[in-house]
Amino acid sequence: MPNVRCPLREAAQDAPQQTAIITQNLTLSFSELDSYTSALCQYLHQIGIRPSNRLAVFHPLDWRLIALFFAAWRLGAVVCPLNTRLPPAQIASSLSRLSPSLYITDLNFPFKGPTPYFTHLALSPDPLAFLLFTSGSSGTPKIAALSLSNLLVNARHAIEAIDLKKNDRWLLSLPLFHVGGIGIVLRCILARAAIVLDERDPNITHISYVPAQLYKAWPVYKNLRCVLLGGSSIASYPGHLPIYGTYGLTEMGSLVTARLHPPFQKGELFLGHPLPGRELRIAPDGEILLKGKCLFEGYWEEGRTTLPLDEEGWFATGDIGHYCKKEGLAILGRKDWQFISGGENIQPEEIEKELLSLPQIEEAVVVPLKDPEFGHRPAAVVRLRDSAFDLKRIQTALSDKLPKYKIPAALLILDEIPKNSLKADRKQIFELVNKTFLKKRIFLFSKF
């Protein structure tokens, strides 16, 4: 594949005075963002950063991270953004695995002069651009390697699917260590839209949320045209919002499918058909298989990438779903989250969907609770809107929606559900439930 022009430089030349970044304290044009990026590129080169060097960065959401990404790519370096919610021990473990040339925790760079290091910017699309840690909700996180080509193919077709236009404003509501946040950045730069880091901006047109964010607060913006929703199952949503249900994953550079939902109706929610550049099929056991131009370069470890494909070149996602020719893809859950209770297969997401349909429940995760008779029983970990809502009421409410063996046999009420990145940390939740069951605030009802 031939070299490509730097998307940020193209935006700066095409629309130099157009707004690129909006924060609470400043507004930057594409020309200003490009100039800052050029100065940063020069600084990184001066301190010895060269092609294929890995730059690990641990920093809260900041517009200067965007400049860092493009400066690194102009040098042919690889960016490794770390989850800012990790405890120190996990940060140390991540750094040990990455062995970066530079570890960045402070974005106040001491620039030496304004002259850009590069005047002609041709970026190779094939070398690695990002090393991203997957969520690792059921084990050790993998490190996904993505090239600039993977990311740009995904972003270009996503722009068309969600009607992103010049001068639109997208709230950067997802972190930049997550492929969803990176996708927002690239889509906006390619479309000449503004990246907004201030949720008080009244002119926001696009937002990306995971369902937990939407349940906490419904966005109210007069120009809102798109709420991109993904990351977990969608139980319900306000009918007046322009909700685009999506399916995406790090290994595909973000979006795979996207569909504008009609006002909420009970029943299965479909997420649309694969966007251009993606292919999808369902394996006999229900697992979703993918391929396409935006498929990642493989899992990275100790300087090598391994791309796990079957004989026909399909990538097995670990997600379970089914496909309707008319409505597209529906997600049923994760293959590795399924467990057996008394000989019956249980998919936690099915139970979670019904729990979230109850108005008293704000957030819910279901994990297996070890049981000497059944092997495992479903246990619900919830965050409540109504503190008086207990397990018995939950069981009664679900009695006509689920078979008895799928109704939670235990309840743990938490003020906050443990997260790993933007998703529930199921490994931690499983350990918490199985360590503390029978203690305070957990109640078992063996009749279910």
C-alpha cells in the first residue's frame, strides 16, 4: 500500500482556520494543532525517538495526547496509551511487557524552537501505529497491534455511516487509551469536524457512549444528531434520542456495524450490517467471525505480532450472535462468559438485559456463583436506583421473563461496579462474589 499524507496536515492545509479542538480553556484550529504537532515531532526527534520506537503514555484525557499521536506517527514510532484507571502494580506490569523507549506522564514538553522537523509528511500506512491493551475482563489483557491503515479504513467508512460532516462537533467522551476514543479523533480530523473536550458546549452534534454512561445521564443538546452506543448490551434507551446501536472491537479498529435505532421497542435489538471494508459471518456455534481491511495486525508480545486466523482467514471474536438479512447483527454475549448451572447453559448477558429492563436497577452484571449442588448459580451484582429493591423482588419481577434456573440466586448490591477500562471487570466481580457470598447484603434463595 502506498504512503499516505498525514491526515492532520491535510486538514491544516485544506481548512487551516477551521476549529479542530474545543476545550474549556482554549480553541485550536487545524493549523494551530498541526503546528503544535510539528514542534512536538521535532522535540521527540531531538531526544532520540526513531521509527519503531515505542512511546508509552499515562496521562488523563488531554488535547495534547492527540498531538502526541500524530507526532509519533510522523516519526514512525508506536504509541502505547495506558489505562489511567490502573493501579500502580498493573501499570508496572504493562510497562514491563511493552519495554518502551520513552514513558510519558507529563505533556508539558520543553520545545526548542518552532521549526518543524518535517516539511513533507508522507506516512507509511503499514508499520504499527498503536499498541492497545484489550479490556481483559476474563484474564490477562492482550496487546492489540494496529496500523495506520487499519484505523483510517475504519474511520473513513464510519464517517459515512453516522453522517459526520464538516463543522460538526463530537464530544470526546471516551478515553484515548480506548479504540473508541481514538476512532472519534480520526473521524473528526478526516471529516473536518471539531473534537470537543467540554461537555458544556451547547453545539455538540455527536457523542459516543457505553450504556452505563447513558444510564447515568441523558445528553441534552439541541443539535444532537448521533449518540453512538456500544460496548455492552443495550437494555433500553430514551426514545427521543438519535441512538446508533453499534458493534465494534479493538481488533477491527473500532466500528464493525452501526444502525440508527427506532424508538425503543421490546425484543431483540439489531445493530445493523457490516460497514464497507468489513466482512462478517456466524460460525456453527454462534461465534462471530470477522475479516476485512481494518482487521488488526495481530496480538503483540515481546516484539512479535501473531494474527490468529482460521484456514479461511477469519478472525474469531469470542462474541456470540446471530445475523438477520433484514436487520443485521444481534449480540447474545461472550463465548467465554457462558457457564453451566445444573446442566443448563447460561449466557449472563441474557439475564443482565432483563435486569436492566427493571426501572429500579441502574447497572447490572451477572457472574457464576460456585454451588455444590448445581456447579454454579447465577449471581447478580447491581447498582440500584431504589435502595428498597431486594433479591426477592427481583426474582418476582423476572419470574415471567426467564426460566427458574436463569433467575439470580444471589444478590450483591454495590455503590460502584468494578470496571476495567469502560467495561465491567468480570474477573474481579467473580472473585468478589465468590469470596464474600453469605456475608452482609448477599441473600440466597435455594428455591430458584
